Amino acid sequence: MALIVHKYGGTSMGSTERIRNVAKRVAKWARAGHQMVVVPSAMSGETNRLLGLARELQPEGHSAQLARELDMIASTGEQVSVGLLAIALQAEGLEAVSYAGWQVPIRTDSAYTKARIESIDDIRVRADLAAGKVVVITGFQGIDGEGHITTLGRGGSDTSAVAVAAAMKAAECLIYTDVDGVYTTDPRVVPEARRLQAISFEEMLEMASLGSKVLQIRSVEFAGKYRVPLRVLSSFTPWDIPLAEEAVSGTLITFEEDENMEQAIVSGIAFNRDEAKISLLGVADKPGIAYQILGPVADANIDVDMIIQNVAHDGRTDFSFTVHRNDYARTLELLKSAVQPLTHAAQITGDAKICKVSIVGIGMRSHVGVASRMFRTLSEEGINIQMISTSEIKTSVVIDEKYMELAVRALHKAFGLDAPPAATAA
Amino acid sequence: MALIVHKYGGTSMGSTERIRNVAKRVAKWARAGHQMVVVPSAMSGETNRLLGLARELQPEGHSAQLARELDMIASTGEQVSVGLLAIALQAEGLEAVSYAGWQVPIRTDSAYTKARIESIDDIRVRADLAAGKVVVITGFQGIDGEGHITTLGRGGSDTSAVAVAAAMKAAECLIYTDVDGVYTTDPRVVPEARRLQAISFEEMLEMASLGSKVLQIRSVEFAGKYRVPLRVLSSFTPWDIPLAEEAVSGTLITFEEDENMEQAIVSGIAFNRDEAKISLLGVADKPGIAYQILGPVADANIDVDMIIQNVAHDGRTDFSFTVHRNDYARTLELLKSAVQPLTHAAQITGDAKICKVSIVGIGMRSHVGVASRMFRTLSEEGINIQMISTSEIKTSVVIDEKYMELAVRALHKAFGLDAPPAATAA
């Protein structure tokens, strides 16, 4: 019938019993006539165990030769998984064959521990599928131009699955995970949060980048670039539920906006507490000032998220940005030693107790007043907004972290996300 | 100075602490100016752990597709080892790079789980050595003509190391293990057993095939075929003993008989209790009878070791052979059902409580009366000999297993192996 890619996370592959369940689920799809490619992660805990051994031995500092060996070691976790899953599929009476990334091959650049996929050769896999085999391919890894093993970074198996689906023009890529889809916000914070039946690729991209951990952001970028229909669904439903029911469960990430899309203005509320805010007050308002401030930060390999510079007065302006909370102390130190002498900032201040709350929705493109409704809602709750940043389909604010839950709940209600889509007041 | 191959077993690689010691030892050799290639096994217990997971999932029976996946899984143990050792070497300040078998490549046939090495391409390794790097290569595995991972069977890392040494024309291949060399016999049975400073390749081959577990027999065959000087030595001596002392420790396996060889007639006593004896009494003495008996045994994949057929009388003869004790019941069953009706054997008998004791020595070629001295010694101890088999450099007897220790001790003394070589009465 169709070519389908399944991806299973480490929890789904966490024991031989669970691997057996994965095999039974895949067998159900294969017996329904689908051509099946499966991309499993390493068994949960395995990558950490392997890198823990390496950490006990490794020298101080980082080098390309060290990173190469870390990839050599870490990639074995997925190789074990594909072999075990292929065997479990054989026990289900299917023909099955596994491939490591280098055998496909999945070609990447040479950026060990965070490589990017460049191309995938699908000849071998297609031949196996044509011969009626289920093909099991390692996630997380590939091979570079010199024949060295590379890995794609944490969560890279999502990207592998999407890349394989793209290369093979699969009808759909199903990401089986330990949640049953994408929610309007985190149900642990807002019990009324609802699972979305569908979300646009752009919205998912914003949700992922804003801290929703359901999918690795690069896998979403890949899906968007190659227009791979992606579905996030639970690997903990019984394997023997009817295929027709399973095939429409979870959340579909689509780029066909008019199909299956809920017509809400705002699709979800994302938030995270991983950031810290830093401000340089009273810096000279002159060309090159942003580079003077952020150049040394980038050189120190510190990722900057939001950047705010307001209009100047009296030739002076205030410059603020956020970094990951782990980089907060280092960034402050760097600014005081390397940047302050150059910029003559009157003061450098920071705050690690902040959070970022974002509303995301394709509907914002065509509806005015969405941001102002957000600001009004927060104001009615007495929450002060410290920073604002917007894109075409999202508005993010930085607030005191102690108001995070309150803000998320209030916004979830204000944008009608508590109610099922039919009743949404748009 | 010279190109040296080191091989370390699973016990030597059993923990990060031990891997660190291996790295320090290799670093000592590298700093002395040697070009170093290192072949480590999987960390002890790892291969069993991996195959245990596979066993929980695998279907009944055996198939090539199952065997292929077992190799996919088992080969990861060595891949982790090479990565960890390369990292430990880097921590010692050396440049180090690891390769899986497929990366070298080490080419094998497609006999999954028991593949044989066909060729080794050394271009990549030579380039690294020339650039001053230590090269760490996985043992136990290779790649077949279709690009599938293969493994060489248990103990295959010895063979990998010797094959790499042969391909690269290494000056010596040092097998570091948990014993400090090859002994005249097992010291647990004969406390007077002495370590041999050198043993000929042919003697080592007999010792290995007769049950001495120091080296995998195929690695010895390989060493003989390509004339690789092989040394078995202990990985538990402190890593920082002087290199000059370490380089002559253990036992050298050589094919240059006149060099460093102890001129004893008998070099060692081997024994094993793994076999069982089966006899067919009163079979017709006619052409084809041996094939009629052993054909079905071979077809059932049962390995036969000793085979004895004595002269016939009255057109009837007795036919005896030994099999592994694990195959004893199955073989008896097979003979009774499939062979007895054809051969009209008067009786089929067997005995699993036997042992095989062998004397091995190149000196036997040129000295008459060695076998008879063996028989006289056993006779003086009142030990009955049930079967005898000889080759150019060994004589084996099958006796009741309860006399094993007595026989080995008596023979060890009778052939002067208790005394150091200078005092040997030849």
C-alpha cells in the first residue's frame, strides 16, 4: 500500500519485552500491506552508560580526535537496538534486516557529536523493501566523507527518521514516543490542556524551539524542508489496537494548512525556565554596538536567544538579551571583563529567575490584536512583562518565573484552548 | 623502530581502570619508538550480555538472517572497546584513532558468527602510523563482500590480531592475556609445570587443538601460515616494568626451530575431559563402512575427533570414535536409528567418562621410542589405554577420566618436564 517510516524512542526500546511489543506493532503494519522502515533509538540509558565510560577515561578539553571516538562509542547503542529489533521481527515471522547508518549509507558532514545529514542513498533499502523485508535503520548516526562514524546529537534519531522518510518519499513518518501527541500546553501545568489533532509545521517549529520537548527541532526543520508528513503518537497504546484507529491517533504535523487543521488563532502556549536575562544599561547608541556586545559572547560559544534593543535617548540605549541559564554566570563574567571596557556601559545587570512564555499560532498572521490580548491577559493577572519578542506566528514575553504557571493558565483560557476546537471563540 | 601489534583480552579491558593500564602500557611501547597497532577484545562479560538480550528475542531455529543480526549486535562490544582505548591513549598524550573491522577494512567471507578473514587492506592504518598515531582496531569482526558485518567466532580477537600483524608484516604480535605464557601442562594439575620460553608453531597448534585454552587455534594456524612471530604474555604485570624485560617475557611461538628453542623431545602435556567415546562392534569390514557410519554424524553437524579402526577378523571389525561430550547422547541416538540398520553392527557402546591425554613435541620426529615410553609410564601406574592416535609430533591416548591427573603428573615427570630445560634428560 504505502511506504511508512516508524521511529521508536529509547523508552519504547527500553527492554526486550518492549522491543517485542514494537515488533508486534510493526508486524501489524507490515501485514496490512505497508512497506515498513523502522528507526529505533538506543535502549533507554544506554547512550548515557557508554558516554559515562568514556568520561572516566577522556583527557581534559575537547578535540576532534576525542569527539570522533565519542561517536564511535555512542553509535553502538543504536546498532544493538536495530539488531535486536530485526531479530524480534524475525520471531514474528517477518523477513527483517538491520543497517547501521554507514551501511545505508546516511552521509553527514564531519562535525562529530553534532553532525548534519547531507544525503541518504536509498538503493539498498528499496531493494530490501521490494523483496518484502522490513528494514530497520539506526537513528542518531551516519558516516562522513572519510568513512568515519558520526552522530547527530541528542534526539538525533527523530532527525534520522524524518531524513529517511524524506529520502524515500514515505507517505508518513510516525514518531512513537512516551506522550500521545502535541498539546496546547504542558498538561502538568494546565490540566485543561488538549491534544491537538493537527498542527502546522511552522507552529510545531516554534513550539519545539520554545521548549516543547516532543520532537527534536532539527527533525521538524527537516520535515518542513522536505514536506514529510509527520505524526507524533504514543508507543504505549496496546500494539493490537486496530491499525485504522492508530493511524489517525496522536498529532499530525502538516504543511497543508487547510487540511485537518484546527482553525484556532493560537494553537499552543509554550514556556521554559531555562533562560536568564542580561542587560547592559546606558551603552552608546552607535553602529556596531550590538556586534561589540554579542561578538565576544558568540566567540565563547554561548547561544543567545532573545535580543532586545529599544530606541535611544540622549545618545545612550539599553541592550538586553537572554542566554541559557547554565551560561548565565560565564556570560556576566565575560561582559564585565571583555565588553564593559569597550562599550562603557553604565551598568550590567542580570536575572536568572525569569521564564519565557510564548503564544504560537498560524492564525496570528491574519488576525490583529492577538499580541495585545496576550498583554491584556497578563496585565489583568498583575504580571509585569520584562521583555517582548515577536515573529510572524508567535509572541514571546519574559516574566518573573514565579508567575509562570499563572501566566500559562490564564493565556490558555484567554485564547480558548481549554475548550474543544468546535467551540473555540476566534 | 619496529611495527608491533598488541592484543588485549576481555579481562584486560574489563574496567575503565584496566583500560587506563592498557593505555599506559601501549604508551610505553609507543614512546620507545615503536609503531603500535592495538587489537582489544570487548570488555569482559559484554559479548555475553549482548547475546543474552538477543536470545530473549530470537525465534526458534537458525537462519542466515538471524546470524547476520547476531553479528550486528555482538560486534558492538569491540567497537566500544576500541573507542574507549583510543580515548585513554589520548589522555596519555598520544594521537590515537580507532577503527571497526569494516573501516580498515578486514574482509571476510559471509559465514556469520564464524566468518573467516580473506584479506586486510592496510593503506589506511599505514597512513595513520606514518603520521605518528597509535591505531586501535576491533578484534573479532570484519565485513563481507556485501557490506554486512561479520564476526569470527569466540576468541576471534586473537585471530584478528594475528591477521593484522600478518597483513602489516609486523615484527611481532604480542597477545596479552590473563596467564603469563604457555606451560608444559596445566599448573593446576601439576604444580611443577613450567612456563616455556619458546614453543614451535606446530607444537602450539597441537597444544591448542588438544585443549590448551591459551590461544584460539585459528590464530595459531594464521600465525603459522603467514609466519607471524607470536608471543603470549601477561597483562597483569605492572605496566611500568622496563620494556626490555617485558619484550622477552611470556612464551614466544616461533617457526624458527633452532632459535631460542628448548631442545626437549616433549614440550608439553595436553589433556581434556570434553570428549566421549563411541564404538560400533562387529560391523562388516567392507569399503564404504567408515562413510556409512560417519556420514550421518557429519550431516548432523557433529564434530568427530579421534577415529580408530583396527584390523578385521572373520570379515568383521570394530569402529570407534570420539565426539564432544555435549554431542554424546545425540550421536548415540543417531547411530541407533540411522546407522545400525545399515551397518548391522552387533553392538553400539559408548562411554562419556573418558579423558584424552596427549604428549606434544617436535623432538618426537627424530626420536624413536617416545610413544612407547608414554605407554610404559601409564602401564607402570596401572592405567589402561582405551584408544591411541598419533601424529608426527603428538601421541594421544584415551583413558578412564578418573586417572587423568595421575597420568598427566606421571608423564610430566617421565619426560623430564619438571626440571628446567638445561637438566632435561633427552
